[in-house]
Amino acid sequence: MEETLQELFKECKGELQSIGIDLEDKKIGKIDIHLSKRNNKRYGCCKQENPVYTTKRIEIRGHKKTIRYDRYLNHHIEISPWVMLLEKNIIKNTIMHEMIHCLPYCNNHGVEFKRYAHEINKKLGYTISRVGNKEEDFKKSNISFKQKETYHYKILCEKCKQTFYRKRISKEFTRKYRCGTCGGKFIIEYL
């Protein structure tokens, strides 16, 4: 599985190179990829080290100050082992998503991340989004999907009808959060 992951990573790197996004650029730093040691619920993650201190900024939310950096010199991409069981295009989609996080100003799902995702989707035919749908991806790969966890809350967007489930949520969930797709309010159903 690890060899397949490395090959797909090289393919993705070449595809990005073909549309003018050079991951060998010194501004981006060193990127490595490997399988996650744990079987996570998430598709993958990009852990970053060695921030470029000139890109330091302070975010203030309420009374809390947080130091953020827009560029890092080392990026460690982890892909969950269960993702490697899916179709090749879904695996590459996950790898591309994590590679975007390695680009400057893209270490979150903000404006720059969305701009790069849109460009890659348009030019290379990917379907990179902020979140994935495990059940759909398993169906596309002809693998039976078994919901292992029991959820207590069903959360539904009023506008776009997007649905997701949670084991637990904060009391202020509907006040604090909006739909990432359309900005609509959430309705919570207790299961």
C-alpha cells in the first residue's frame, strides 16, 4: 500500500507541475507522504512544522489571541489506510486535497485553498472539496459501507439539505456554526 501511495503522490505532483503549480519550489518546502499509523475517521491530514516567521499573524476571536503562520517549511501528509481501499481517483483526490494545504496561505480551508481547489478541479478534472462523503465513496468503489458508530444527532442544513451526523455537539452549535457549503442555518434532530 505504501508503494502505491508514493506512486500516486508522484503522479499528482506531475499533474500539478503541468498546470504551473511547482511543489519543488523553495517557498513551499519539503513534503513527505505516508500512511497513517491509526485507522482514522478522516481521509487524511497535513501536519506542518518549521513556520516561516515572517508570515506570522495574530488572530483575535473574542478575548482569545492565537498566533498563526501562513507558510511552513516541512509538510507531513498522512493518508488513512482505509482510503487506499477505494478507487484510484478518490485516493488521488484525497492526496491533492492534502497537497493544497502545503501551498502558502492554504493551511486551512479559506479563500486561497478554495481558489487552488477550483483551479485544479477545472483544469485537471478533480472533485476536491472541503469534506468528503465516506458512504458515497465506498459506493463508487463497490465496497459495502458499514456505519460502525452510533450517532445521537442528525444535523440538517435548512437551505441545501446537506445532512451529517454527530455523537455529541455543544449546546451552542446552532448559534455558533453555519453550513460550509451554503451558509444556511442548521436544524438538529435527536436520534
